[in-house]
Amino acid sequence: MKAGFYPKMAVSGMRKNGRLYVPYLITCILMVSIFYIFHFLGFSGVMNGMAGGGTATQMVGMGTYIMAVFATIFLFYTQSTLIKGRKKEFGLYSILGMNKRNIGRIILWETFIIWMVAVSLGLLSGIGLSKLAELGFTKLIAVPTRYSFSVSGSSVVTTVILFAVIFFMIYLNTVRQIRFADPAQLISAGKSGEKPPKANWAIGILGLVFLGSGYILALKIKQPISALVWFFIAVILIIIGTYLLLISGSVIMCRLLQKNKSYYYRTNHFVSVSSMAYRMKRNGAGLASICILLTMILVMLSSTSALYTGEEQCLDARYPNEIGAFACKYGYDETLPSQGEKLDEILKTAAEAKGAEVKNNYTYSVYSISGYFENSRLEVNLNSLTDMAFIDYDKVAQIMFIDDDEYNRVFGHDVNVNPGEAIVGTAKRVDIGDTITVGDVVFEVTERFDDKVAEIDPMATGAASPTIYLIVDDVEATAREYIRYSDYNGEPMLAWFWYSRFDTGLDEEGQIALAEELSGKIKEELNGKGFSNYYCESHEAERGDFVSTFGGLFFLGILLSIIFLVSCVLIIYYKQISEGFEDQARFTIMKKVGMNSEEIKKSVNSQMLLVFMFPVIFACIHLAVVLPIVDKLLMLFGLFNMPLLIACALVCVLICGLFYAAIYKVTSVAYLKIVSSAE
């Protein structure tokens, strides 16, 4: 054959199937463009030297890997849908004398041309938009903007190599499909739907079991640590349940509609329902994919936008005062109280020397011990890895002992506790009876102060595990009861925590400078004395990290949501186009028996509304179920604002709903145009 024959055949085939290839090519270009932007922001070093930029670029760097995996999976999915429309053409080539090797060369050139165009235009658009993305990124994470333009060579090379590998794998997969099919199968592949499926109740029930298990698991979780452990398991169960339920449930729904004669035997329902029933197994899988993508978009945008809009609340909860200091030492030491007093004096003297007016001072110490809390008893004898492996993390708790005199002095209360008694408080849902047992020591619960726990620890609600505070009459005597307990490494389980937080009246720079100096003072005082951890931090110094983290997550959520939305559009578009061609013959028959254009339009709208509403309804149900577990996860960031999360979720549902309605309008017009052209 003449040189250039195969490239010409490839270009001709793509041009004749432009309705299929143009959206695919646009998607490939978008994937390349956004991957370059992700890699540019995450790995090129463009954010180096910016305050808070390190944390934010880690967020985007994580998104780069997610983007690479998703691009691979989704481009494989769309290519498999696209190639089905070309199989009839390849079958004709075989009948006209081409062998599988010749067809493989045409496919190779098609793949190469798409790769070249996608990478070239994708990189051009990615490089062009990278500065705009950088400006938006720096705006979200509140760092100074650089107005110089740069191109990352490493990002270009990585993008070219990644998509070369993806398209090469797509080529191999396409050749595999052609090689193992005979010409007759290829010619009929474009028309082949599926045998009318039976209503498989077993799969439907199994889908309900998976979906119900995921829902129950999501709703059952009460503590943030459990949310962290079980969230992805609940998500996997919901995804499996969604696929099984929509595949089988949609078939069952069509069968029930067909049995409803008053509904089925109408001109605007008959063709649409019979067409849906014919291909509902594939249709259900497509609807499930759309539903999962919509749910991912809603969850990502709701959570990240809630964090971004509530970042000040998170910052204030984590750092309630301008200056905060902490020290920790494991085991019992009778000199610790005096060490705490000395630390307090060092900090306050240094602060006043810097011109600070020390006010709102909360300096105190507690003893802590952790274990497995159940039936108002803390079991502290879990001293093996085997025991820890089978723990219900909702029941892992930390007990904090604070002396009643110190509690009164620091927080301005007037409580009195007798030996053997305790005033108990917790910000978590923990069942505590009339007595509470810690190890072998029993305390009579005389009073609860749950509503005042936030005075001691403003982050108590969002702690990874429940913290239970016990105000006792003699904290030193109480601590000595737990000297003998050790963990599986032989380390003491008893710990002494010293906290100090206060305001200074200094400006932002003054607070940051003071925190740095106090950190040095604490290190100088405690270094070499067996303390496991100690530090000093300031509200303003940590602001940049909070803003960059939450801004980076929001930026990541926006970019990934754009990709998922585009993917959702493409799934719907190909679904409607392929089904439109399949339904042409049915509408041709109906035209011949008297169905007019208006009736065809009503039938199309009936099918569209029925099909399009399923993913939206299921996605909203999924979102409503997982919001409580998302709320628990956001508590780990310091956001205790379920109303804000719900408000963000509603706004996201509204925005996605409007976008989805636009998709419905465009694809329904394309579908109607195809079926209306039937002769």
C-alpha cells in the first residue's frame, strides 16, 4: 500500500465519526491540561519560599496521583464506548480484504494522532492556564502572588510520558477487541444491544444489603477516629450497592412499568420503556457510574468548601488564645508540679519583657491514662498488640485527672471534691453511670460538668478519641495509683500534661516573634529532662498553615470536581448518542404506524426524565447519609459546624443540579435529533 494510506484512513474514519471523536478529543485535551496544572503546582517548585505553600502543594501533589489514576480509568472507559461505534466499519474493512494487522495499523495511527493532538493542545492550554490556576491557588491559600510566568520542563515531560503510556495501553486494548472478533461480529456490534434481561431479584436484594450495610455503617459512627477507620469501607459498600441496585432495580422498574397497562400503552411511554428494558443492564451500570461521580462531586465540594469558609472557626477552636504552650512527660514524678510552676514563671517573665500584657491566662496540669472504656470502666491492662487489634475504636478513651483546687483557681469555679469522689465531664457521647472505674480505682460520680469541658480543652469535641475529665481532691495521690501500669513496650501509661495559653495584646508580628522566643526558653529548660514533647505556638503563626491546608483542599476539590463533571457529561453524551442510534429503527417503525414528531418528542422526554432523575435522586440520598460521617471527619480539623456543612451541601446540590439540567437539555436535543432523523 502507498505511504500515507493508513494515516489517511485513520483521519477519514475519525472525521466521519466526528460526533463521537470530537467530545472524546476535547476530554483528552482537558485531562492533559489539568494534569499538567496539577503537576505544575504540586511538583515544579513554583510555590517554594511562600509561607504556607509547602502544605498546600502537598495537597495538590496528592491530587496529581488521583488525576493520573482517574485519567487512565476514564479514558479506557470512553475509548471502549467509542470503539463500539467503529466496529461495524472495521468489519466492512475485513470483508473488503483487510486483515487484522492492517486494521491494527489504522487503529495505531488513530491512537497516535489523538495522542499528538491531545498532548499538544492539552499542554498549550495547560501552560496558558497554569498562571491563572496559580493566581487562583495563591488567592485561596492567601500567599503573595508572583506575576512572573514560567513553564515547568519536568511537568511537560511527565505529562507527555504519562499520556503516552495511557494511549499505548488503550491501543493494545482496542487491538485486542478487534483481533478476537470475526467480521460478522464486528458488523453486528454497532447494533447489538442485549437480550431482554430478566428481573433479577437476587441481585437487587444483594444490592440493597450492600447499600443498607454502607448506610448503617455511615450512620452508626459516632466518633471521629471511627470515621477515619470506617469511612472508606462504608464508601465501597455504597458503591457496590449502587451498581447492583441500579442494574437490577432498573430492570425491575421497567418490568413493573410494562405490566402497568395504563402507563405503558401510551405513545409517549411505549417506545421509551421498551427501549430501556432492552438494554437496561448496560443502562443501569451507566446510571450507577453517573450517580457515583455526582456523589463524589457533592461530597468533595461540600466538605472542602465548608472547611474553607469555616477556617477562622477552626483556627479559633484549635488556638483559642494568642499564645499556647505544652509539655508532656510519661510516668510519675513528684517534682512535676514545681516544674510546671517554673515553666509558667519563665514564660510570663519572657512575655512581659517583650512588652506583652499577659491576660486570659489558663495554665494548669493534668495526669492522663488511656484504655478501653466500656460500662463506665476504663480497662488499662491492654498490654499486647493482639488486644489492640480487636478494639472497637469508638470505645478507646482517655481519662484526664485535674485537681479541684487547680480547677477552681484557673477557671474561676468553686467545687469541692471528697476522697473517692469525682466530678466528671466529657464532650463526647459516652455513657457514664453513678460510678466510674479507672483501672482498679472506683470513683463515685457526684456531679457532671459536660457543658464546661470546653473551658479545659476547646478541641474536646473533635478529639480523635473521647476524653473524660475527672476533677479529684488530690491529683498527685490519684496519679500514684497508676504508676504500675505500662504498655506492651514497657513504657509507662501514665502521662503528665502541662498546658499554658494566654493573650498578649501584641500585633501579629509580635505574637509570632514571642512564640519563637518562648519555644527557645522551653527547650532550654526541658531539654534532657525526659520530656517526650514540648513546644510553644501562636495563633497568628499557625494561620498560614490552616489557610494553606484548607485552601489547598478546596482548590483540589474544585479541580477534581471539574474533571468528574466533564466525565459525567461525556458518559451521558455517549450514552445518549449510542442509544439514539440504537433507537432509530424503533422510532422508524413507530413513524410508519402513525407517531408524529410531537409524540416522538414527548416519548424522548419521558425516557430522559425517567433515566436522568435516578442518578440525581440516589446521589442526594448518598450525600444525606454520608454527611454525618463527613462532619465527624471535619471535627478532626477543628470544624464543629454541622449547619455550615449542610448549607454548603445545599449550595453544591443547587449548582450541580443546574449544571445537570443543562447537560440534560443538550443531550436530549442530540438524542431527539438522531431519532427524529429516522426514515
